[in-house]
Amino acid sequence: MQFDDFAHSYSENAFIQKDLIDWAIPFLDIIPFKNQSIIELGAGTGLLTKHLLEKNRGPILATDSSARMIIEGRRQVPKVDWQFMDAWNASPNFGHIFSSSLLQWAPDPRLVIANWAKNLSIGGTIHALFFIDQTLWELRQLISLENRIQWQTRSQWEQIFKNAGLEVHLCRDLVKCYKFRSGLDLLKNLKQTGTCLKNSICGSYLKKIIRDYDKEFSFQEGVYSTWHFCQIVGIKH
């Protein structure tokens, strides 16, 4: 991933990530925060952070492993604390843990969720918004992404949370189809949000993928791309 390289263009191009957050907002406070401390892991430029700021008067710590994302996040949401943190190795001691558009990148989802839950206070929650198994289905027919992203189903993620000792209070998903002018525009969007896989495709192979995408997945003077949203709230008892 190239999040550090494209921090400057993330917010402008992350319309799918924004849609994920907008879809989840009505359920963000399904568990009352009670002004307890909140940590957001993988906060990026603060797309979710600004909503947490509106909903909670307690302390909020926004974190990311990209230094440039933190700089951009501080600029866009200056009223919260920002800190460098590796989400995969974090054991945050907070009342509530939030993340958005992060968990699909987890190298070992079971270990990550177990680690997050370990130091979570009793009655604390993990609120996670992310993308699951049908995401980028069309592109995955043309190039294998499975060696970098181990896509999980909704039921698999639900079981991961339960195995970490959490009660799953909410688990919901939504499949959405997005239109792009061409396969090239889709790949450009992935690059501009830093979600492309560095050096994974290039040259003539890249041109072939774009041609095949435009041929096989055309739709009303453009092409379509499937994204699969998921929202999980887990509670520690």
C-alpha cells in the first residue's frame, strides 16, 4: 500500500470510503460512549474522526502508521490528538476502539482483533467499518489480490470477533456497485487513495488488464466495480 505517498489526495478521492462512513453513521453510537476515551486506529485524514468528535465529549486519540496521513489529519481535524501507531501491533487501553477502511488490510485478522480486545476495558467496544469478500470482485477476476488481501466473509469476521471474547452487538453488510468511466479510472482511484498494491502490475500487463476490464465489465458508457461494506460492533463483558 502507498498511503504515505498519497495522503495529499486521499480525502478528495476517497468517495467510496466516505460512503462507507455515511452508511454506518446512524449506528455509530448504538452503544452509548458516555464520554469515555476513544482511540481510532488507521484514522487516515480524519474522515471518521470528525464524526466521532461530534458525538463524544471525552478524549479522542486518532492514530495512523503513515506520518503524512497524520500531518493531513491534524490539518483537517485539529481538535483531537494525533499520534503515530501501528494498528496491527497496538494494544490500546481505551473505552472504545474505532476503525474505518482498515481491517481488510490486516495481515492476521484473528491476532489483530484478539490484541485489540485484550486491553479493552470491561464494557468497552470495538466499532469497525471495512470492506469484505465481494469487494473489487471484477478486478480480482483479472488479477490475483489474494496474496496481499485475505478477503473474509461477514460470517467469518463475526466469528473472529467472537473468538476474541467479544459479544457481537451489531453485524451488518451492504453490497454497492460503483461506476467508473473506464478500468483505467478505477485503477487511478485506487492509486489516488493509496490503496493500490505497489509494483504489483506494470507495463503491457497493466494495459491488458485495463482492456479486459473495459470489455468484460462495461455498463452504460462506463464500467462497474463492486464494493462490499461491513460494520461490526463488539462488546467486552
